[in-house]
Amino acid sequence: MSPDEILLEAEDKMIKTETVVVNEFAGVRTGKASPSLVENIMVEVYGSQMRIRELAGITSPEPRQLVIQPWDVGSLQPIEKAIQKANLGLSPAVQGKNIRLSFPELSQERRQEFVKIIHKMAESGRVAVRHVRRDSLELLKKAKTSGGVGEEEIENAEKEIQKLTDQYSAKIDGHLALKEKEIMTV
């Protein structure tokens, strides 16, 4: 593997890590209702596991309310049970063919708990980025020992990998700051 290929692979993995962190942040509740909070909850229906977004339309008619409209009325009860099992602190209310979720105002303590949760998610993301760096540096060492790659080329690639690591760690920190601000805004 050439140093350029190793760099490209490292950047690709870091991009994927950033995407995972952003998606995890979307699932953390803020003061307002967002379909991303419930769309990935798994529901046992039709003998298999499916996400709510595959079974129903999710809308937010008011800032602190979600309405879930199953495409098949038969999946109404399983969706309700799955939301209760997900332990989001919400109680679904079945109204006719819809499920209505009302989001209570978050207390300051609860907001601080959510901030701790997102800090852990961000740290996991930064650790994953550093793992990519470590793996890439090992690949560079192997390329160096197998020959065919110059010392200077390896050093430049190592510097580039460090730049990528710093860049993606900073991006994760930026997402963290935005999410923290969103959670703490009353």
C-alpha cells in the first residue's frame, strides 16, 4: 500500500467517524421535538425488526410535539410499545390512527445529564479518530520496512495523518459545542 492510499483510507475512516458522532448527537434530546429522536427506534412488527421511519411518517406540528402516523394501523401498538421500551422519558398517547408524543420542558439537571452524555459520545469519536491514526501509522511502518517507499515520503505521510487527526478531532469538538449550546438553551 502506498502512503497516498493509506492517507486516503485514513481520511475516509475519519469522515465516517465524524458522521457517526453527528448522527449520535441527533438522537440526544434537546428542548424541542425532532423526528431524529425516534426515527431509528427498532420495532418488532411483521415478524422482523424495522425502524419507525420505515413504518410511519413522523411530523412535528409544534416545537415540543411529534406525531407518528403509521402507514399500517396494525403497527400502531408495536410502535407504541417500542417507544415505551426505548426509555426516552416520553409517554406515547394513541389518538385514533396516530401516536402523539409531547416533550416536557427539560430541567437544568436533565440538561446537564445530556451534556455529559454528548461529551462521552464526542470522546468516543475522538478515540476512534486516534485509532485510525495509529492503524495508519502502523501501515506506514510496514510500507517502510517492505521497501520501495522513501524515508522522506513516510515522514510527510506521518505529518499529513497527524494533520487529519487534528482536523477531525476539531470538527468533532465543533459539533459538540453546537449540540451543547442547543441543549443548554432554554
